[in-house]
Amino acid sequence: MYKFQAHPLFLIFFSCIDSLNNLEISGYSRQGNHGKSDSRIDHTNVGSRTDWKPKEIDGSLDSASCSQYNKSSLTGESLFKNVASDVKNLNLTPISFGDVISKKVKQFGDKSQIDDDHGRLNRPVFDICPMRVSSVIKLKAPLHVMNREKRNQNKQSIKGQNIIILGPGMVLLKGYISSVDQINIVRTCRELGISDGGFYQPGYSSGRKLHLQMMCLGKNWDPESHTYTELRPFDKSKPPGIPESFHSMVIKAMQDSNEFIRGNIGGFGGGSDERKVIPFMSPDICIVRFYTKSGRIGLHQDKDESETSLKKGLPVVSFSLGDSAEFLYGETRSIDEADKVTLESGDVLIFGGKSRLIYHGVTSIVPDSAPTSLMEATNMRAGRLNLSFRMF
């Protein structure tokens, strides 16, 4: 008598075989057609045929079938022996329930984390232009608001650049960046910001955090050590490069500023010599900051670049986009002694030469002051985006 160890899945099947007693099943054969074979049971006293197919497992189970072309009779015990042998040959790979849960967590888990190719969880993602899911219909800006923005743009193009000299080597270009370029800058920063080396909230070893989000282009700048490195220390990511379109805008802003300075009678503080012209530089670093409505940064100097760069007075070129900012600047760190100017979306501020090491900072963000057209085109968060270019 054949001895076998019955698998629990076949106990019910064996019970059914036992209850059929002397039933003869014609022609048992195995066809490897992946669950599409035709099984026919030939009852000796019945002329009709019944089709039978087993249930598929993950679509990969070769079905065991009964063929009318194999006339050998099998007993219930022989049939069970063959079925057990067939199942043994399936080579099914066991699935770990833990593996399934792990994959689901990775797929549907915390989307504020980036899971890289090596399975490491990196920084939380800060998206300056998040996709907003809402059932509320968003109305377009009133027509008079849109018309006012268009009139301001037209006036700007007619009268030319509105350039203000704030000090020796310090120039403010009002509304310098066109609406189209502002949109492109925001979209580019958004893509860079959610990628490797993108936005994060900088802080110090004491646990104190800055009131802004930041990313670096070209080289990484660490606010605690005040040094530049090729990789970001806490996640070893390499800062993205400066887009060529950004580089071109910086060069043009410096050229236009110097053309204005040379053409301005007496320049700032009298005299028209070349010492008042902003030194030329080709930026290899850009610090991108995003200030929310409560964002701010205290008075400080940008003095972590190379000794050569600082000695030559190579300028810092700053782009402002989004909400306006109350900007302070002065020769000392005293807020009471500082001058103030409002930087609006599209403004470019340049300080180099004698003004290269001025103290400067942002005391507050003016809420809901960003151009409506910019916010609608980019879906940017409420706040201010600032790009600060310099050469190491």
C-alpha cells in the first residue's frame, strides 16, 4: 500500500475521492498550458461529459486535467498520488507577509520622505509649489487686479529699467526680472528643490532652526561652520549646478548696472571714476532661500567666500520673487542704524566693491503681496523666494 504524507490542502479532496467509491475516472494527464486545459470526467453510466478546471494560483499554476485520449483507469489512491506529485513540481515560492507589508509601507507611506535607490530614507521634502487638492473652486483674480499688473509691466518696459544706487557698489534694479522669467525661475527652483540636494531647514547643533528653507547650487554652504563643501554633510548629497539661464541673468544684471553707473552723472557721492563700478564675477555658488510668511533672517555679513573674492569685492547678486520683504542694510549690526528698503517680486539687488561686506537681513515678509499672475501660474506657496549668487 502506497504511503504518503497528505498535505492539508488535499484532505478535503481525499474525502471527496473516498465518497465516490468505485468511480472510474478516464485518462488523467498533465498538460502544461497554464490553467487552460480541458478536464473531462467520463461516468460509466452517463453519456454526457462535465468540464472541470482547478482554481489558478497567481495565474501561474499549470492545471491538472483529465483527457479523453488517455484510456487508463486510475483509482482514487493513484489519482491522489499523481496530484500530490504535480503540486510538488510546481515549485511555488513562499511569500513573506512581512515583505508585502514592507512594500506597501514604502509605496503608500510617508510621502514627505525620499527613498533613494539604496533604500535609505533621506531628508523631508519641501515643495515650494505643492499640488493642492481641494473641492473648492478657485476663482481667478479680479479683472482690475490683472489689468493693474499689466499696466505696471507696460510702464516698466516704456520707461526702461528703474535703477537706484543705494551706495558705492550697491544697486537696486526695480522690477528687473520679467513676469515670464519669474515664472521660469520659480518652476526651476521647485524642480531642483524636491530633488536630491534640494530644500531643507538649516539649523545648529544646539537644535535651533533658521526661520526659512534653503538649498545650495554649485557648492554647499553650511550656516553653522560657515564653510563651503562639495557635499552636504548631513546627507552627503551633491548640490545641483547653477542653471545656465540663471547665470545669464546674473551677468546681464551686472552689465546693466555698470552701464547705468557709468552714465549717471557723478555716480553715488560725486565723481565718476571706475572705482564705483561693480566688479565683474561669474557665479559658481547660489544660495536659494524660501521665507514663509513668518520667515526672517538677522543682520549678517556674507564673508565666507575666498579671501581673493572678498578682497576684490566681487558682488553678491540677489533675486527676489513672490511676497515682498522688508530688507535692512547698514555698516554695523545695529538695527537702529540700518537703512530699510522693500524688495518686491522681480527686483534684483547687487552689492559689491566697497559695499561687499555690508550687514543685511530680512526683518519681515509682507503677506499676500506677490503678483497674482505669478502665484496662479506656479502655485507657489505664500512667501518669498530669494536667490543669492556669488563667486567663491
